[in-house]
Amino acid sequence: MRRITLLPLVLCASLASAHADEASKRAKAQEMVNLLHTERISQQIENNIMKQAATMPQQLFGGEVPSAQKEKFDTFQQKLKQTTEEQIGWKILEPAYIDLYAKTYTETELDAILTFYKSPAGQSMLNKSPELSTQSVQMVQAKMSVLQPQLQKLAEDFVQSTRPTSAQPPPTLNPTPKAAPQAAPKSTTP
């Protein structure tokens, strides 16, 4: 009888412990999100959207927004900012990032990662990562500008190599109509 009475207590204690472990893990995930300055991602996206919107007057009007359209454009920008914040603002994304880190890493892994990021080497990595990311994107873009024509040439060579090698020229996509052959003039002599 005594065992039956202890079972609910053991289960409650077990659930409480699991909840405490999850709270501890989430707190560490929150700390990691803070250390990584993850909020910069949503802020950069928001800034890019607003910068693109700021170029619209040049595209639409060839310069500044005409005074008759100024109020509409200001309203548009406010709605754009509000809509962006509602979808990718930090208040929206922060809990999702915490969930993501908490689901991805064990508590032991979070402890080790946090220890690293709090170390001088980890702080150096965090401080230099934005510039490193910018330089890596520029490096890949430069490589792509060289690679793109090479890929185009390879594709053209492949297409050319798959065409029939008969003596006739390959068919064209837009053939021009040939003139009808003219009949040979009739001879007037018998």
C-alpha cells in the first residue's frame, strides 16, 4: 500500500525535475542567442527592406516623391515597417530562436558552447564574424563572376556535342523560308 502512495510522488518529482531541466536549458539557449547577437539578423533584414523601399521614388518618379504623393509614400513606408516587424521583428523571432537552439543542442553542449563564446577566443570570433561573413560573401561573388561564363561555355559545348554530326547543318530554331526553285527557261530551238 505504501508503494502505491509513493508512486504519484515519484512521478510528480520526476516531472518537476524535467520541467526544471527544460527551464535551465532554455535559459542557456537564451544566453546563447544573446551572446551571438542573433537579433542583428532580423534588424539587417528589416533595414534592407526599408532601404529597398527608399529607392522606390527614384524608380517610380525618377527622383524625389512628388508632394502630392508624399503622404501616401510615408503611409506605405509605415505599413511596410509594421508588417515587417510583425513577421520578422526581434520580438517575434527571439522565442523561435530560443526554441531552435534548445531543440538543437543538449544542455551539456550549450554549456560548452557558452564557455567557448565567453572565452577571449570566443569573444574574438563573435566580434570578427560579421566582417568575416561580409568578406566571404564578396569572395564567393568574385569566384561566381569567373565561374558563370565557364559554366555557360560548358553548357554550350554540351549542347553542341549532342547535335547530329551529319553533313547537313543542324536545324535552326527560326528557319528562314527558302525561295522556290525557278524552272529552267524553255528552249525555243527545235
